[in-house]
Amino acid sequence: MALNATWQPIVWGRLAFIRTVLPSTASPLTTWRARAPWRRKSGEVPDIAEELPAGRAAGPAFAPIQAILAEDAGMTNKIVLLGDSVFDNRAYVTGGADVLAHLVRQLPIEWSADLLAVDGSVMAGVRQQLDSLPADATHLVVSMGGNDALGVSSVLDAPSRSVADALLRLAEIREQFCLEYRSTLDAVLAVKLPTAVCTIYDVRYPNPEERRIAVTALSVLNDCITRAAAGRGVPVIDLRIICDEEADFASAIEPSEQGGGKIAAAIVSFLTKHEIRSGRAELIVR
């Protein structure tokens, strides 16, 4: 049976497919990205996407591709991204590659990726994302806590009688943040898949004073993240070090296309260089 002309250009040997659901603010389309692994070795990475209305993915034109996927895709590992806009940054890189697109291009041939992270999610949202975890997921990377921190940032502008009083307020926030972070991380680890977590990167507020205050406060919360990860033998992707340039940010708190590429590279380092079975908590910075 001849393939539909739409699909002829992309049927070349083994194909790796990535399914991405566009954000709820976008039109209800499902994007299937097909790529030819035999081109990747030479450094030429074609990225061919065909957008289909939801519900038509199993139509006649797509049936031959489904058959090839089932018989010859050869994908044995799937990384799932959980969390917030650190991963779900499509809205901030208009016309450019988001974190998922960068990750798909950088992954080894036998890997695929899925995005469950949702822009704006707090830690409680990660628990909900776990309910949608695909059955074939093999590895997880989590970025959470940034929006929780943003939700209590008003404390930075609150009047205080003394430095000690201000520190006590931060201590209360830290204790609640640590409690929620540990609880959520334990829920993620209960899935029993190799997992890495991300720190909260340093924000890029235009006002130098506001930036210094925010970065100092975030260090208190990042301490919760590194302690929770270290105590559980979970690798940490330190976004403070990875996203260290102004060009890594599309706004004060969102990763740019360049930043997304760096984040994706760090995720690949976790997948390919970290000794998963070692049970050691390692710091990944590139």
C-alpha cells in the first residue's frame, strides 16, 4: 500500500516519534515529530513536524506511520519532564526551540521524551502530573518550587523591626517550603524511576537591588532542595550554574531558547553520564 504523500518524505529507516501536547492556550493540536536517526550521526538533524487536529492521529494517512513506529522505532527509554515553565517554556520562545525540542534533538537515538510540566505549576501540581505519567516512562526530571517561592515573595517587601525579625520570617517560609518539597519529592520517588531534580535558578530582575535580595532569599529555599535530594540519593541539576548568562532568560524568570538548550544538555548528561544505580546524589552543572 502506497503511503500518503504527506508522509513520504519522513519514512527513512528507523524513526523516533515524540508526541507533544500544545499548551491549553494554544489551538487543540497534537504534534508528532518524526526524525531520522541515521542523519543524526552526521550532525544533520532534520526535524519534521506534522500537526494534526486532535482525534485524527489514528486516521488512514497515519496508519502506516503507526505500523513503522510499532515495528521499527526501537525506543527503549523515555524521559518525562515534570514541573513548571522551566520545562514548559514554549510560550516564551516564540518561533524558537523550547526545552522539549532541544531535548529531542540531543537525546540518543533510543530515547524519547514527554512533557507533563505545566507553566505556572506549584509543587501540588506535580502530584497531579504524576497521575498522567505514561506507562512506558523510564526516567524523570523534576523542576519545582519556583512558583511556590514566587507566591511568598511579598515577604521581601514587608517592613521589619530588625534583621533578626526578617530572618525569622524567612525561616518560617523555609520550613514550610522544605516540608512541601520533601513530601512532593517522596511522591515522585514512590514511582520508583531514576529521577533528578533541579534547583531554582537565579532570577534576572532588571533592578540590581531587587535581584540581589531575591537571589539571597532563593538560596534559602535552594538549600531545601539540595538537602532533600542529598538525603535521598537524588542527582541535582543546578540551574543556578547552568543558566548563568543574561541571554539564558527570556524574562526575569523564564528560560530563553539559549537557556533551554543548556537545560536540555544537562538533562542528557544526567541520562548518559550519571551512574543511575550508584545511589549517589551528584551535582550536574553542564
